[in-house]
Amino acid sequence: MKPLTIAFCALVGMLAVGCQERTNRAVGGKDAIVDSQSPASGESTRQERPVVIAYYFHRTLRCAGCLAIEARAAAAIEKYFAEQLADGRLVWMPFNVDEPGGEDYQKEFDLSFNSLVLSKTQDGRSIEHAKLDNVWSLAGNPVQFDDYVKNEVRRFLNE
């Protein structure tokens, strides 16, 4: 029984590391690292520029409304922020919280239902985040929905 427990723990650990690596690749990538020189010493330092991640957190089983909100949010982000998506300043990341690592996101972002969350990250950690809860009340009005998502993403991108 003990070898089975050890194997299970190893498998869970590998899944967690794989999930973290996938998130780091989506967030960081080569373009997110900036070389700069320290003005005081002239020494080169590596600094990660802020990246905004637009998460859509969901469960495995989803209703038509949840699917529609995810599709509408993705479409708005792609429509208004193609340049930022292309250069890595913005990342769209749907994530199933029923998968490994989901509990960590639920705790970090205080998730109790499917949510669109913006997270500004720097040096591999979230420095600011906001749940865009109004997407639910605006789901029936595509123009207001798009404006809400566009304005919140712009605010996080400091544009």
C-alpha cells in the first residue's frame, strides 16, 4: 500500500509542476524578459515586464450561458487587443478549475463560480487582480459587455 501512496503523490506533484510550467510559458515566454542596466552601477539586470492574464475560470460541466460568456470575452479581447496578445503583454487563458492546480486559483482569486479574472503579473506572481463579475449582468447586451471588458483590460494594461 505504501508504494501506491508514493506513486500517487509523485503523479500529483508532476501534474502540479506541469500546470505551473504551462502557466509560466503562457505568462512569460522570451518576450516578457527585459534586459536593462542599473543606472547606479551600470550592471545588467534582468527584469520581467508586467503581463496581464485574462483568465476565464470554469468547471468541466458548463451551461450555455457560461460557454457564451467565455466566447464573448475571448472575442472582445481578440477584437480590441490583437496587438497586445501578439506581443505578449496580454494573455487569454481559459482554465478548468476541476483540473490539477484549480484549487490554488480558487483560493488566490476567491472563486466560487465561473469567472472572468484579470491578473497583472510581474516576476512570476500576481501583483493585482480583479474579477469582472458584471459580465453576468451584461451577457444579454453585447455592446455593453464588450465595452466593460475593453475598459477593464485597458485599465490593467495602463492604456
